[in-house]
Amino acid sequence: MSEKFSQQRDLFESERSFRLLVEGVADYALYMLDPKGIITSWNVGGERIKGYSPEEILGQHFSRFYTETDRANGKPARALGIAREKGRYEEEGWRVRKDGTFFWASVVIDPIYEGGALIGFAKITRDITERRNSQLKLEAMQKQLAESQKFDALGQLTGGVAHDFNNLLMIISGSLHILKKSAADDPKLERAMSAIETATKRGAALTNQLLTFARRQSVNPQAIDFAERVAAIREVLDAGVGSSVRLAFDIGSDAWPIKADVSELETALLNLVINARDAMPDGGTVTIGTRNVVLNEPPLAGDFVAIDVTDTGLGIPSDVLDKIFEPFFTTKPIGKGTGLGLSQVHGFAHQAGGTIAVASELGKGTTFTIILPRGTDAPSRETSGTPLRGSGTVLLVEDNPDVALVSIGLLEQLGYQVRRVADAEAALREIESNGVDFVFSDIVMPGKMDGLSLAHRLRQIRPGLPILLATGYSEVAAGVRGDFPILRKPYEIHELSEAIAKLPR
């Protein structure tokens, strides 16, 4: 009898200890359900996680912890059914607290049998909202890193291809200029040359967009009077929007100058205007406006100019909005766009030291805002497109013999005598033994010294020697910072003459 009493006492103590353990666990909601899902026990963890005291929740159906959508879809009953059939039910999902707030729960339901009969369910719920948020942040960071690596790889590929492609375009455009100069007056030949010239310009523009997207474009930042620049390209912008779209302007008379590359700014504006036109198939208005803004959030801190390009078009769907700056992404039909226009604008804005933002509402239109640094120098003025003849001796530093041949032809047409060397070391030796009036050097060259290093070296040993650099692509060109003028390949004869005319003498 004493042995039986001892066993009963041990069983009682064991059950009591287990009950105290279950009731005292605060990190888990541990509770029992009857076969129909009615709550028959409740612990401290359940009260802490879900907000109900035992008096409030005992006798209630456990489905009240589910969202309205899950209840309407019969999810609580399915959970109990799966637990009966498979011996366990596990899932993660949203649950609802007493105060109506949501939390992300890890749920386990086990059926409890006695004598072969189902007497209820044991249910364990844990609040893992914080862990889920951390996981989502980690996944977002991993995705961002993967995207960054993808864009970097694409940028490197783009830059390498564009460098060679711009050299080819340089050869084509330069040779074409020489042919046009010497060819007989033949209408068929003129049409053929005109077609080649148009294709060359389109190829140069496409390469330029690729380089700007990759942020590997060599730029000449300068102070720009935005109102004057827009007036200078008004005809191009009008042609871009077409006849069914009205172009309006809201440029303040007190607008600050902008510091940016003129060519890139014009290309960005044209891309945004064309993009706005395509968003208004039935016509509408595109408004270009400016605002002076002072920003205090690093890295954008200081004086800036915000350029707004607003349309009254269809708007951009939310699922498309976060993809619009991706290269080659386009919603236009095949043949109607390269998917590089907005990528160029994005690359230009960031390379110029600014940023770009977009706000859109379906059916009400879209506003793109480019934010660019304020220019502190006097704004540049437009120069004549007529080639200016010169005189003197130029040292051409160019490793590509075909490009060198074209450059020599253009320089000689402008009236210069040309000496050509293939690398920086040879250029230093040539200058040491023979004087020249200025140096015209490519930036990307083989050997230990590139064109920029050559320019800095010449600045030390020949401080007054004018130096003009040229490149179709160069990451090191970003380090020029206005120390030396850069002529972008492919260039035409009037662009070459203007660049030479601006050299300090």
C-alpha cells in the first residue's frame, strides 16, 4: 500500500512539476485544445505573446488568433485536420494579438490520444517577428549586393567594349570627314555618306548612354546657365515631344548655375522629354522647371538645383517603378526603345554628384527630379561650330595607328604640323629633344604611364605647355577633376578645333 501511495505521490509531483514548467514558460505560448479547437489551458507565454489572460481566453476557439482572411479561408480547421491525419502540423504565418496587432508566428500543433481516441491538441506558438525582420533585411542586403555585383560586372564589360567601339567610330567619322572633303559632287555618294554619318552618330550616342549608365564616362563638369542651355536646344526638345505634346517651362530667373557636363545634361533632358512623350499617347503637356534647394543630408549637403520634368500622362505602375532605372528594362514595344534612356539619366545624375527621384500616380502623370550641384564658376557660353584654323606643331600621343591616322588628318586640315608617338615614354623623349606648341594625348595607352599620368608629368617639367586629353572611356579620367580638358571620342573636326582654341597659351 505504501509503495502504491509512493507511486501516486511521484506521479502527482511529476504532473505538478510539468504543469509549473508549462505554465511558467514565457517565450512560448503552450496550451491545450479540445478536439474541436476550444482552448482548455493557458500559460504565461500565451498571455505575454497574445495578450489574453486565462479568464479571457479559456473556453474560446483558437481561431480568434488567426487573421480574418485566414479564418474566412478555413485555415484553422485545416490545421487541425492536417495534425490529425499526419501526426503534426507546422507552419509560419501572421497571427493576431488581443490589441489587433499582427506578429509573425512559428506554430506547431500535435494531436493528443488516450486509449486510441483523440482527446485534443497540444499547441506551441512562438513570436519570431524580430527574427523574420532580420532575415528579410539580410535577404534584402544580399539581393542589393548581388545587384551591385551584377551592375559592376556589366559596367566593366560595357566600358571595355565601349573603349574599342569608340575608337572604331573615331576612325569611321574621321575618315568620313576626309572623304566628304575630297569626294566629287555625286548625289548618290552624298546620300551614302550621309547615311554613314547618321549611323555613326547614333552609335556614338548609344555608346555614350552605356558609359554614362556604367558611370565610366569621362566628363567635363562646368557651370551651366540652365535657361540658356534649354533655349539653345529648344528645337531639339520640340522635335522630341512631337506635335501632339506641348512643351512648357517654369525656370525661375533666380535659378543658380548648374555644375555638370553640358553634353550629358542635354542628353538626360532629351531622354526625359521623350520618355514623357511616350507616356502621353493621346497628347498632353511636359513641363520643365527648376528650383534652388539647400540640402543637409550627407552625401548631398550644400547648394543644389532641382530640375523637374513633369508630364500629364498615364503614370507608372508601382510594380514597375522600382525597375525603371535598370539598364535595358523597357515597357515599350520591340524596336521602340533600347531601355537605356533612364539608365543614362540615373548614371549622369549620380556621376555629376547629384541624384534623381521619381514621383508618379496612375492616371495623373509623373515627375522626374534631377538634383545637381550648384555651379560656382561663370557659366560657359556657346561657341561657334565652324572649325578654327591654327598653326604650330602638335605632339599626338596615340597607340592605335588607325585612330592616329584619322587624328593626324584632322589636325593637318586645321593647319597644324603633327608629330606622332605611340606611348607616354616616347612622348617624354620627343619633348626633351624637340619643342612642340601643345600635346594632344589619348588617356588609355599601354605601358607604365597612361595619358593622365603623362599630363601630370608634363605639368611638372613643362608648366606652360598646353595639354589636351582624349578618350572614349577611362575610369582614370574621373580623377582629372578639371585639371586638364578632355575631348570625348568620337569627335568631329569643329569639336577638335574648339577644344584646341580653349587651351591656355
